[in-house]
Amino acid sequence: MPQIPIRPVNTYHQMFRYALVTLICFVIDSLLLFVFTRYVFPDTLHDAEKIAKLISNPIAGIVNYLLCSTPLVFGRQQTRNEALGFIIFTIIGVGTLAINVLFLWIFMDFLHLPLLVANVIAYTAGFLWNFFMRRRMVFYKGQREGM
């Protein structure tokens, strides 16, 4: 039986599509972060930004998972196992949350940057971590990838 040749995966195209998904999730995360720090938590609460991030980031992560689970980002690639894929996706998301909170802590508490600036830097680091970890561990092609 002849095999149908599979076009190599273009990492740059995937990264561009993943960047669009991340931008959508960044807007969701930033809006929630703003609402939580401004209206939900009292001004006297120490580290309100980090606590708010612990809530806003997983919500944005769920949206990210839903968008990445479609062919939009990683094409028609299948996960090895749906349940295992979700578990790995969640573990990577916990790593992303740790990166985000760490970056907020460093950039706000030590460098005294505003929340939005610190969030942009944290989200950029999280984007890179997420893309390569999820592409490698959750969504795969099973052949050598093309750039």
C-alpha cells in the first residue's frame, strides 16, 4: 500500500499561529489581571498581583488549550493520547504559571516595573516555553520537521 507523503511541518508558521493564539490569551489574561487587582482584591492585600495571576493565567491557559486543540495552530496533528495530552498540557501550563509569577515578582518587586510591562515580559517568556514544550510533548508529527 503506497504511503501518502506528509508535507514537513513548518515551525515558523506554527509559531506565528501560536503567537496569534497567545495574543488572544494575553488580552484575556491582562483584562482579568486588571479586574482582579483593581476591583476584586483590596488595596491592602500584599502581592495581590501575583494572587490575581494565579487565577487569570489558568483561565487564559484553558482558552489556549481549546484553541490549540483545533487544527488552527498545530495542523491536523494528533496527540499521542487525548487524556495524556491534556495532562501533559496541564503540567506545562503549571510550569508557565510558575514562570509568569516568578517574572512578575522579579520585574515588579525588584525592578519596580508597572504591572502591564512585567506581564508582557512574563507572557513572552511563557510563550516561548509553551510553544516548544507543547509542540514537542503534546502535538507531534512523528517525522523530521522542516523549518
